[in-house]
Amino acid sequence: EKTPVTLLGLGAMGSALARTWLAAGHPLTVWNRTPARADALAAEGANVADSAAEAVAANKLVVTCLLDDASVGEALAGTDLAGRDLVNLTTSTPAQARDRAAWAGDRGARYLDGGIMAVPPMIGVPEAGGYVFYSGSRELFERHQDTLAAPAGTTYVGEDAGFAALHDVALLSAMYGMFAGTAHAFALIRKEDIDPAALAPLLADWLIAMAPAVHQTADHLRTGDYTKDVVSNLAMQVAGTPTFLSTAEQQGVSSELLSPYFELMRRRLAEGGGEEDLTGLIDLLVH
Ligand code: NDP
């Protein structure tokens, strides 16, 4: 007997989640602010509630996947959450998630926050590697882990309800740094007779080869020794920065994406971090 699920929100992500629970045989009750969006799911076997209150009343496990935190507050405003296990997969900030956890607790619900590391086509496709960060009530997570695992992998990151959002934003922030770097790389060749499609695999392989550097960074942060096993020290790297800036200038490319990082490198060097790797830059960011 599969756990019945209530799902509020049938946008691109909510609809994908709904289909995996239906496919996995979970009885599913759905609600969406714009009712027409539930029509297709009704045809696929979902029960469609007329109101959010009715949907919440239908099942103990209630999942929200709405636009933002404000829409969660609006959608759940007139509902009775007492005794419910509320899983909020709406993207939020850590502070919003913590506030929402307290808010749910005040209403007698257990709360689990989620940060989805997947796009809708990856939902229900295990080999796509998508997963969801969860944080908040460990009891709720353990009780419903099998149900939550139907759409995507599950990675529980702690009792602090804000940690799922924090992990989500941390990973996506790193992604933007990577995109910034590749934007600069493509810009450098833009006016040359170099096929971007020839550069792309070289770029992808290089980024993959460099990615494990995060493990050394983590090790340095844990031990506090930023010089252990350093192969490219900061002094050498700062000495190389004019090459990058001159190359950008020669190619007619703005260095605005690189400059802030180089500025941090120079500051750390000036503070005496020449024998370190780049870990010390992290401390310059935290205030
Ligand atoms: P959509 O824009 O497709 O859907 C938004 C949903 O929120 C709709 O069901 C909409 O209802 C509902 N909604 C908006 N405002 C309100 C409100 N005030 N009251 C009630 N319902 C409201 O978004 P997605 O489905 O793509 O995203 C949902 C969540 O999943 C977001 O937090 C997003 O960040 C997250 N996510 C999405 C990813 C993606 O690639 N799509 C990836 C990772 C996370 P209506 O139909 O009536 O407009």
C-alpha cells in the first residue's frame, strides 16, 4: 500500500512530481490555484481538490511546490495543518525556510524543507542524477523517504530547516561561477577563427579535471592550514594575472567577470598568503 500524497502546485515542477507519484502507484490528491492545470492529471488518475483546504485535509503527507515562499503562505492560509507532515519543495532562502518551519510548527505540523537539484525533465528519471536536498524534521524525512524518493534522489542535510535551501543556493552559486568562467572563455575566442564547438569539449573536460580541487579546499578549511600540498601557490597565480588581463584586452574582451576574483587574490597576497592556494579568498568573502 503506497502512501497517499497531497500536492499543492501544478506548475512545470509540480506536474512532473505528480506524474512520478502516480506512476509509482501513490494515491494522489492535487490542487492548483488555476484549476485548468489539473485537468490532465485528473485524466491520469489524480484526485482534484476544489480548494487547498480540501487537499490538505485529504492526506497526512502534504507537499507544496509553488512559485515562492509568499505563494506557500497564501495557498496554505485557510488550511488546517494540524497533524500534517508538510514537505515544502518551493525554492526559498534559508531564513524563509526556518520561518516557514516555525510557522508550520505553530500550526501543529511537522516540517521538511526541500531544495530541488533538478529540472522537470529529470524528475522520475533516476539515471539523470537529479536529487532533492531535504532539511528539517528527521522523523518526517525517515517516515516518508521512500515516497519522496519516487521523483528524485533524496539527500538529507540536517535538522536545521534552512540547510536544504543553503545547500541548494551554494551549489547553484558555484554553477554561476562556472558559467561566468565559460562565458569569458568563449568571449576570448569569439572574434577568432576557432569553432566554439571545438572549444566546448576542451572546456568541459578541463572543468571536470579541475573540479576535484574542492576537496583540497575543504581539507584546508577543516585543518586551517591553507599551505598543505599546494601545487600552485597564490604568489605564482597573482604573478600570472596580467597575462589574463592583457589577453582579454588584446581580444577586445571585458575582464569584468575575472577582475573581482583577481582583486581578492591580490588582497590575500598582500596579507601574506603567498604560500597558500586560493582557500584564503573564502575568508575575505565572509564578514
Ligand atoms: P511554475 O511557474 O511553472 O509554477 C508556479 C506554481 O505556483 C503554479 O502552480 C502557480 O499556480 C503557483 N502559484 C504562484 N503563485 C501562487 C499563489 N500566490 N498562490 C497559489 N499558487 C501560486 O514554477 P515551477 O513549477 O517550475 O517551480 C515551482 C518551484 O520549484 C519553484 O519554487 C522553483 O524555484 C522550484 N524549482 C523549479 C525548477 C525548474 O526548473 N522548473 C528547478 C528547481 C526548483 P498557477 O498555475 O495558478 O499560476
